[in-house]
Amino acid sequence: MARWGYKRLTFVLALGLPLIADAGLAQPIRLTPGASEPSQQPGNIAPQANTLPTNTQPANTQPANTQPGNAGSAAPATEPQNPERQDAAGKQDGAVQIETLKAPDPSSAGLLTADNGGLGARMWANTSRAQAERALRIMPAPVLSPGLRDLQRRLLLSIAEIPEGPANGSTSLLALRVEQLLRLGLIADAAQLGTPKPAALKDAVFDRLPLEQMLLRNDLNAACELGAKGLREDPGSSAWLRLAVVCRYRANDIAGGDLALSLLREQDSGNTGFQALAAALRGDTHAKIESLGDDPALGLAMLRAAKRPLTAALLKDASPAVLAAAAENSESDLETRLAALEAAARYGAVSPARLAQGYMRAEIPEAERAELAKGKSARTAALLFQQARALTLGSARTEALQKVHDLARERGLFIVTAQALRDSLRDLPPGAEVNEGAIAVIRLALAAGETGTARLWRNTLLSQGGADGAKLALRVWPLMLLADPPAGEWPADAWRAWSGSLADLPAAERGRRHALALVLAEASGVAVPPAAWQELLNPGMAGDQSGNAIYWRNLLRALEANAKAESVALGLALLGSDGLAKGDAADIATMLGALRRLQMQAEVRNLALEAALSRPL
């Protein structure tokens, strides 16, 4: 221990770097329920970029630019608990007790109110502090569903009163929310919620947050300044020692880097990923890099500093935020950069507009285009996207859109690709062709929120396509039912016609599609008659489905207690990262039913349409 203390002190003194205030970091204010007279308004938080845009989605999820109410009023007068109790002089206790007001809990802070997308200041009502902590911890991350991800984001950013009761651990509720935003890849949201660091909270995530931002935007100068300060304050921290290794080698201070690395090996010897990256940064051209280490943001920054290319293998399990940063690594080939960009867009870490920009900027040699168009790679997706955006003739454009549609569905990028095409789909006039291309355009338009375009194309199929057009229109009937729910009776004739179009499918698959269609229709407010469900009760179609009983049972308890935020969190956990696309109908029904009970009908319709678009129906 004495040897370690001497080496640590020697290294810290050897740094010789000044302490520099982190003045370049944004310092947005966080609002709390009842906070009085904040000195500035919070910066704008963009809504979740690739949430399925429908007319039923909440109109505005930007933070309110309004001052919160004043919580500085005196405590109300209270009666003594025992009016018969006498003081030493034989007098009764006074009727008024004066108590010191407690400071607001910083964990109540947020960026969204009930008026602009938040779930309300009382969203944790009827939930204990321990239950709230559990609910925040079990929410999935990352999340593939745009609608579920946006719902989780709104929960995490809501200004809300802290639930009562003892904590279940040492981590604050604010830190749990920031950590979850980081796991979702919503770095800007996490930074605005967690900056400036609340003086009363000691959670490590608040110290890590500014460093994470600097590393992801490849600002190693600022990161090294912050690291020098951190190492002076906590010389034994392995995190700061790792950064010191990077900063020393990057500055060609080989001796200083070697010293920091030797100190680090005494407490961090198992991190072979970091050791390989450090060797590459030191100048070892033969260093074999097989991972980004257990700190991928730092690993990515080291790889960039060493001017080494990224590979698909290195990004296999990367977080959404790291994927978004990796897409900007100029040392990597185009396929790797595009694949990283697609993965980040799939998880919502970059917007559909950014995906469109990446596709359009991809330089693909003319000699490779014909062969590349037959493939299924990220470069193929970029090529097809460029062609769909460039073509203006009806039949050629429809064919190009169908190719984009088919490849995006196969590669799990359908909704975000459709939203990247939104400008091209807006008011797109229907072509004269009656073929699969029309179905592709309708589906793309619905996913992009262009319901009017979808309705126009379907009506054209019905009015001008004859028997073939009517047959094609049947395939999108459930989607149009969810996009434009009927206000009157159940459309029994259309239901029977659509059901008959599935006759060639196996009974189990027909049952799955029927059940999902009815679940989503009911959730969207369509009056489904009991007979429609009863007709499915046969062994071949009913099948055997069961959801996660733990989440399901706790969700029922939370709903019975009218615990809003907890119910939403448990519903998100029930469906998981990709539940709308892969979960069974029973779990989807449970989640959508819970949201309806919580009077969140706009969210229900949004999620129902997304579920229908994300899977065969």
C-alpha cells in the first residue's frame, strides 16, 4: 500500500496540469415541481425523432417555457397530536407548530410538464419510493420500438413529485433516470437532465456524464482537462487513470503514459481490451484490437486517436450512443459507417433525417451499382434510397419504393426508413399500376405519418384496379382500420373478406393474425363484437400463448392502485426491447389496455398502428 501511495503521488505531481473549470459545458436548468423563481429557462429538448408520427400523437413534447409554481409558502397550521398534553407550566401546547421547510428533492427535477408531453407531477402517486426505484431499473434499454421508446423517454424526463417512503438503495431517482437515458442512447436528454450536478447528490453518473459527452464527440482536449482535475481529486480512480493513459500517449508522453498504465495494471489487470487499445495508441501497429473494452466510449476515442478503423465485430454489442459516434469515424469504410448509422437510427440515437442524410451522402461508384443493387447490405440500402429519392416517373418511382420497403423490412429498419422518406411520400400521387408497389407505398406512407397519401393510394386501388385492386386493398385493410378507426358499428363484411384472404395460411398463423388484429382494433377504440373473438376459439387457431407472469401480475397491482408511472414502466418491461414487433398478442393487449385505463388513448393508437406495421398482419 505504501508503494502504491508513493507511485500514485509521484504520478499526480508529474502531471503538472492546471485545474480548468469546465466552462464549455451547457448548464441548462432543471425544473422541479413547485420550484420558485428559477434564474433561467431550460433549453429545448427535441421530441423523440423517429416516433411513429400519427395524428393521434401528443402534439408537442417540447419542454415548457413557463416558470414553475412557487413552493416557498409556509407550512399549514396543524393541530397538536395530543391536545390534552400539558407543558411544564400546566398549559396546553399551542395550536400552531412551526417547522422548517425542507429543500426540494433534486430527484423531482425534469424537463417535461403535463402540458408538453410529461406524465404529470403526480405520476408517482400511490407508488412507494422502493417500488419506483424497481420500476426504473427494470425498464428495457435499448428499445427498438419508436413508440415505446418515446413513452419511456417522456416518463424519464417528466417533472414529478418524489414518491414517499425509504429508498431501496443508495442511488438517487434522478441518477437512475439519467442512467436509463444513457442506456437508451439519448445523450442530449441525459445531459440536460443531469447538468449541472445537484450539490446534494453524490451519484457517480453525474461526474461521468460530461466525460461521456466529450468522448462521444471526440473532444479529447476537453476530456483530458477534465481528467487532470479528476485525477487530482481522486488519484486512485481507475477511470481517471485510464484517461490519463490515453491523454499521455496522445501527447507523445510515452513515459507518463507508461507510468499511468503501470499504476492501472495494479488494480485493473483484467481489462485486456483497454490494454490492446493502449498499445495501439502507444504506437504498436501489430496490436490486435478485439473489443472496445468495458468503457466503449473511451475505447472508441482511443481507436480514433490511434487512427485505427472500426469493424463490424467491434460494434456488435455497442450501445446506441457509441453507434451514433462510430458512424462519424472517417477511418472506417463506408459499409461500417453506414451500418453503425443504421443501428443508431434503429435505436433512436440519431434521427430519421440524419439517416436520410447519411444515405444520400454515400458515394457509390457507378461501376458497382448494378451488382450492389442485388445485395442486402447497408450500401445497398443507401443506393436504393438514393434511387427512390431521385426518380420522378410514376412506375419507376413505385418500383424503387417497393425495393426500399422490402429491404428495410428484411433488415429491421422499416419504420425509421419510412420516416426518412417522409418528404418524398408526402402528397405522392398514385400510379396507374396495380401491383405490390402500391402496397409498399401505402405501408411506407402510414409508417411516415402520411395517412392521407395512404388513403389516396388505397382508394385508387379500389376504384380503378378492378378485382386485382380490391384483392390488394384487402391486404392493408387492418392497417387502414387502425389509421382511421370507424366511429360506427363493426365493419363485419370487411372483416370477413379480410379473414377469407388468409385462408391459405396455416391455422396457427391465421389465429395469430386474427388475434393481433382484434387486440389492436379494440385498443384503438373500435367496437369489436364478442362474436369475432368467439369464432377464433378452435384448437388450431387459439394456440398456446403466455406472457411474463412477473411483470403482468405487478402491472395489474399497479393499475389497481392507480399508480400511473409505475404502470407505464411495468408495461414497458412486459413488452421488452422489441415487444411490438415480436411479443405475443396477449402482452400487447395487456400493455395497450393499461394505457387506455390510464386515459392515454393517443399513445394507444400510435402503438397499435406501429405494432401492425412491424409484423405480418
